[in-house]
Amino acid sequence: SQTIHQWPATLVQPVGSPLSLECTVEGTSNPNLYWYRQAAGRGLQLLFYSVGIGQISSEVPQNLSASRPQDRQFILSSKKLLLSDSGFYLCAWSRIWGGAFPDTQYFGPGTRLTVL
Amino acid sequence: RKEVEQDPGPFNVPEGATVAFNCTYSNSASQSFFWYRQDCRKEPKLLMSVYSSGNEDGRFTAQLNRASQYISLLIRDSKLSDSATYLCVVSKMDSSYKLIFGSGTRLLVRP
């Protein structure tokens, strides 16, 4: 069966510090991978998605970046955190079937980031 | 207009009640539809995929109305453990394989 891991679970960082969040998927190959952010009491905002190694698409302009160095590894980074970067960061994966339609997305446990 | 719209609630119902949520979507070409459940401070988890003919899973029934572009979720015999936020999710239907998440409807089931 497939599992998705995220770490760390909780993070408190000062403004201006760097960030690196990691997500790995087990039990599947060539998944689509996604990074979302959920601000307190708000909906999910798609930040980045990737359909393959080294392929990253950005959804919103921001001071965050993403990388996919391996098939099942997705990393979210920032060089300098802002207060507004606080939130619940969720990684998700999906497996496209039929070649035409998006499949269900499965989420990792998330990282709760507080920027002070 | 938001791509996926839901009543934020909260819906406050007693145990055993039947409760229904509706969700509307703007892209008539959308093909995939889902309901996710999100508990407080947890990740969203798939509750049901919604098929064109509608589908049922125990106490949960999902319906799709393409003509009116809405999706519904019916929960029968509500349990305390059903208290959560229910997210309506629709495919983006472009080449990106993205899903669009509604902001969620909060359900509170009281004893």
C-alpha cells in the first residue's frame, strides 16, 4: 500500500530564517506531487505541483520554492520566511489513470509552521 | 465567482439526525468529483468519490447533478464522530491534473 510522509510535524521559525520541508511517498512510482498551504480557518491553497522529477509548476507568486530531486521526494523551501508564511503545509500525491483525468489526491499528515 | 462554493456552516445537529450538504461548481467540463473530510488540525482524507449515477457508502450518499452543476452529500443517522469539516472537490479539467477544493462545510453533531 502507499504511504506518504512529511516532516517535521511542527516547526517554529523566526522571520527571515530559511525553511525546508520534506515529503516522501512510498509504494508507488511516478506520482504527481502537490504542496498546499492552509491558513488558520481557511481553505487549501495549491502552492506547487510536479508531474515528474525536476518538473515544478508554481501556482502563486511567493517567496517559496519547490524541488523534486527524486521520483518520490518533494521539498518545499524558502530562503527567508515571512510572518505570512505561517500555516499548515500539506503534501499530497496522486496517480493519474486513463491518461486523461486527475485521480484522487492523498495527503500527508502535514507540517504546522509558525513564523514569529 | 469561486470555482467551488460551499456553505461554511456550521451545521449543528443532534445525534441520529440526517444532514445534507450541497456544493456548486463553475466549470461545466469538470469530470472528477470528491468529498473529503478534514478533522481539526488534521489532513484531509477522502470520504467518497462521486460518480455520475450517485453512490452510497454506509450512512453516506453522494449525488451529482451535472445540469445544475452541484454535488450533494447526505449523512444519515449522524454520529458524534461525524463532526468535522467536509470539503467538496472538483477537477480543474485542464492539462495540470489539479483539483479545486472548496473551503468546506463544518458539521457539529451534538449528543
